[in-house]
Amino acid sequence: MALSNRSARTTAYKPALATFAAVAGAWVFVLVTLGAFTTSIDAGMAFPDWPLSNGSLNPHGWLTSLPMFSEHAHRLSAGLMTILSLLLAIWIWFTEERSWLRKLAIFAVALCVFQAIVGGLRVLLEPEKVAPLGTSVGQLFAMLHACLGQGLACTLIALAIACSRSWQERAVPVSPGLQRWGVLCCELLFVQLAIAAIMRHSFAGLAIPTFPWSNAAGGLFPPVWTFKVAIHFAHRVMALVLTVALVVFAIKVWTDRGAPLGMRMGASVLVSLLALQILLGAAVIRTFRDPLVTTAHVLVGALTLATTFWMTWLAHRDAMEGVRP
């Protein structure tokens, strides 16, 4: 059986597998959107139990109550995400010769399961308070849950790209400088998303109620400092840092001779997402955290990370495949 499995594995492009991997990668953004909306309307505790909702897979009244619908839909989408990642890993394991891709697929399943468990602990441990921090254990797990979601998105994107025809058939001889800058931007985006998760689950989204200034008098700094004000201000500072870093990254992609057309187009999309994200950030403040605007802000942030990661992952294609310059 083992010999048969090995003989069935190839590095050839598999259209059906590539399509399934793309679907799994796209579904994670449905999960992110539902999770963001659930948090935006404070519906994370619509059900006090887990993994069932009020002890059922089909809880009474969930289709007529927006908080219940939002939370239960998020849970159902998470269950489907786990199934998709498991099927993708099995498919890759039995058909792909590339060992690093098989290991990455297994990691995606493990991360998806861990993400689900953390989400469950967010609910089950909500009653446990952390008095010195003015929050609950559940909220601390909610912050971790939000960050893991972004990591899962990047992992599934990496799988989808590695299964695509363009990845398997074309080298991407970009400069080492472009590769390093892409990694830096991904790291900065993860830091920003972690800050955003802490801010959201610390209920600090309106800690500084003016934009772009930090006080009503038009000053750069808040007049009073608290933890909520500090984390909100850190989010704005990182937004400024990222604006510069992502624009520089886009310019590097546009000017790199080895960057394919897809990456150059991706750089244009990245700059557009960045501009939209800034506008949405301002709208969050000016609409006093309207749930739809806040959800859009979270989703565009995830898409910005996904676009940056996609170009960075593609820039490292030759190294992953062992292609020598």
C-alpha cells in the first residue's frame, strides 16, 4: 500500500486539486467576515456553550435572531473550514510528491483545529475574570483566535498558490531585496493585526474618538493616556508605518525585472486595498463603529495581508522548489 501511494504521487499540475485548494483558500475569508461581524455586534457570547449552540446543531430561533444567526453561522462556517482543510490535506498527501507541501497541508489542518479549540475556549472561559487587566480569560482567547485566523488564511493561500499551474510551471527570479521587503511587510501586518485584535477585544475602538487627529484640539497625541488609549494610538501609528512600507513594497515589485505580470497587478491591488483600508478606518470612528463598516475594515485588513503574503510567497517560489539562480 505504501509503495502504491508513493508511486501515485507526482509533481505535475492537477487541475481539480488546484480548484479545490482555491475554494478552501477563499472560504477562509467567509469565516473571517462572519467572525468580524459577530464581534462587531457583540454576539460572541450569543451561546454560552461549545461546540454545540444551546446544546444543538440547529438551535431554536437562530434564524430569526441576528446575534444568534451571526454566531451560529460563524460556527458552522468554521466546521466547514475544518472539513475542507482536512480533505485538502488528504488529497495532497496521496497525490503530491513534494514533501514540504504535504507537511504544510498537515500543518493547515492542525492550525484549523487549534483555531477552533481556541474559539471554544473563548466561549467557555468568558466567566473567568482577569481583574488586573480588566478583562476575562475568554477575551484573551478571543484575541488569540483573531490572530490565528489570519495565520490560517495565509497557510491556505500558500497551499492554493503552490497547487496552481503558474507556480509549478514558471520560475520567479525576483531580487533578494524584494523577497526581504515582502517578509518585513508580512511581519508588520501581523503585528498590526495583533494590535487590532487586542484593541477590538479590549473595547478600545473608540478610545480616541477623533480622526485623523488624536484630540479635539487637533493635536497629534491624546490628552489622557490609559491602556485603551495607548493600544488605539499604537494601531494608528502602525497604520502609518504600514502605509509607507507597503507603498515601498509595491514600488519594488513594479520595478523588479523578475516580477511576473501577476505580481505587478497584485502590487496595484495592494495599493488600492491600502487606500480603502485607511478610508474605512476613518469611517469606523466617524460612524461610531457601525457594524458593517467595522466588518469591512477587518475584511479589507485580511485581504491586505493576503495580497502581501501572496506576492511574498510567490517571490520565494524558486527557493521552495529548489530552483538554483
